[in-house]
Amino acid sequence: MSRLWEDPRFGPLAHELYRRCGLVFEGGQAHLFRKRVERRALEAGYGDVDSYLERLAFGIDPEEFERLVDLLTVNETFFFREPEHFRVLLDEFWPRWRERGEVRVWSAACSTGCEPYTLGMLLRERGWHEGVDILASDVSTRVLGEARQGVYTEFALRNTPAYYRQQYFRMEGARFHLDASVRSMVRFQRINLAGPEPWEPPGRFHAVFCRNVLIYFDLEAKRRVVGRLVASLRPGGVLVVGRSESLLSVPEAPPPLHRGGVVVYRLPEEAENGSEVSPFGWRSHV
Ligand SMILES: C[S@@+](CC[C@H](N)C(=O)[O-])C[C@H]1O[C@@H](n2cnc3c(N)ncnc32)[C@H](O)[C@@H]1O
């Protein structure tokens, strides 16, 4: 239960956003929610926010919903963010996965693409860029458009080593253009991880990244999303969440594995025959 839902003006819209994509706006975020909706009302040609909210009360059309999601999601990301995760994946698991054929990875809330593209660069450096499928998705169509373009400001490269800047980016004015050799490694798709409609996994992956997004969900939405992500993993597959995100209270999460100073969550190999191996009842919550 979010306090914003009790607000007679903004509450119904906030609750609808929660119902449709799991997002909860508390504290400072609730203030931001009101400000951004007010701005959108003016932008959409309404004289005041109340007439806009009144119209939405009769149902949000898909286009307006997309605009609101674009406005209300936090899309902060940058290259080489929390690099330990990539190191652990590439050093510990990747060699074994490669031996068995194509390696499939899903960056499940990729924002403007820095996360999947970082992986792409690291794979190129190791000469492991063939036989890889990288799916990157987000609920916001605006960030996906930016991700496809692959053009960034200095701020997005603030953690990027000089070598990678020189090797993989071309500067035009103040903008950094990512090389096509890396862009072509990633395919983008709009996927809402928390929607109320029945879930169809976009594939079965060796690794699923879902970093720095679960913090915007309440426990119920978090459990739904983690269940869906786990259902998209292959046996032995690894779920990676942000360093500040714990899955302790999420029974759908696979067992944690402490490696290289970080925690990843790995599905046991023995699930191979589709058998129900989880002591926590994975998949049953999907
Ligand atoms: C803070 S960014 C994190 C980006 C990247 N994973 C990282 O760690 O740098 C969070 C992203 O989650 C996306 N997001 C929020 N709710 C979502 C949902 N229900 N389904 C898919 N993506 C969602 C937002 O649009 C935003 O781009």
C-alpha cells in the first residue's frame, strides 16, 4: 500500500501505474510524480491537471500510458556500472557456457543501453563476440530509442576506462558515438516486466541482468518480476541484480552465490529435465 494511492487527486493514476507496471512512488518520488504529471497535463494541452486526471479516469490509451511511463521512470545508467558483475560472469561462468554453444543474455531493464553495450565491449575484448545473443529491454520506449542510436554524453561514460573510450567511441561535438561493431551485438525490445497480462518469457537465458530497477517495486511486484526472470533462466543460469538490491525477502530467487565481492543468484543445474527442484517453489509464482 502506497501513501500516494490515498491522494484523492493523484491516487487513482498512481495506483493504475502500479497495476500496469509495478512502480511505487514514495517520499520524494511522490512529489516528483505529481510535478511530472502536472507538466504532462500542460504539454498534452489541458488547461489544468484535474481535467487531465479526469480524462485518464475513463481509461488511459496505450499511447498516453507510454508517455507517462517515459516521464515517470528513473532511467539513470552509465557504462561500466558495477563492473564486478561482468567480471564474475565472464571469469566464472562464460567459458563453460561457450563450450556448449550459443550464450544468451538478457538485460531486462536496460535503459539507454549502457549495460548490454558494456557487456558487448568486454566480449569483443576477449574475442568472445561470436555465438552470443544479447537481448536488451525496457518498459520505456523513449530510452529504447536512445539505446538503438548509441549516442551518449560524457556523463554516461564517467566510469569508462580511457582504453574503451578510444577503442569503441567516436566523438562528434560533445557526444560519444558507440561503434557499430558493438551496437550490432544487441537487439532491443520493449518488455514490461511487471504487467498484469500473462507472462511469456522472451527466451531461456544463461544470464539475466535486472539491476537497479527492483528498488522501484514493492514486495509483491518484486516477487512477480523475480519469478518471471527466473522462469527465463536456463538450468545453471544466473540472475544479476544491483549491488544495493537484496533478494533476501524474495522466495522466488534462486540461491545466492558470493563471488568476487558480489552476490549473484544461480539456478541449480539439476533443473535440467524441467523437474521442480526448488525448495522455494520457483515458477509457481509466475
Ligand atoms: C535506473 S534504470 C537501471 C538501468 C540499468 N539496469 C543499470 O543498472 O544501469 C531502471 C530502468 O528500469 C526500467 N523499468 C522500470 N519499470 C519497469 C518495468 N515494469 N519493466 C521493465 N523496465 C522497467 C526503467 O524504465 C529504467 O530504464
